Amino acid sequence: MKLGPKGERILRIAHKASLITGAFGLVWTMAIYNASIDSLPRSPNPATGNIYPLNAHGMGAYQTRAQRSHLDNVYHGSWALIVFGFVLGMIDQ
């Protein structure tokens, strides 16, 4: 597919930007994950909504549904950006 020099440049920038943003999102997910382990309760607490388990190398904690959804959304969105970046890179070849 021929895009012209300007289109190829935009494609290359989008490719690199999505890969970098996706990688940053994965690092951010790990940071949230590790910070959550220290601050969340170690046993389920239905009164506060902390009933969704989070296991990190044998250390268990319990999150609310909103916290779990946020962590999952950032994680899956980051992988989607990385896959999108690889697809753009393959198109750019």
C-alpha cells in the first residue's frame, strides 16, 4: 500500500506512539498492582465491597469491583495498544 511520504511518516509515528504508550500502560499496571497489595485488606470485607481477590506471589488482598475493573481496563487496553502498534509496524513494512 502506497501512502506517500507524509502518510508513511504518520504511520511510523502512530506505530511508535502506540507501542510506547502500551508499554507505559503495562508498567503503570504493575505499579498499581504492587501499590494495591500494600494498601488493600488481606481478608474479604463485604461491607466495603472488597471481595475481589488480588494475588501477588502468594500475598493476597481484596479489591472493590471498581478497583478491579480499573486495573483490568488499563492492562487490557495496554495490550491492545501494543498489538495495534505491531499491526501498524507490519503495515509500514
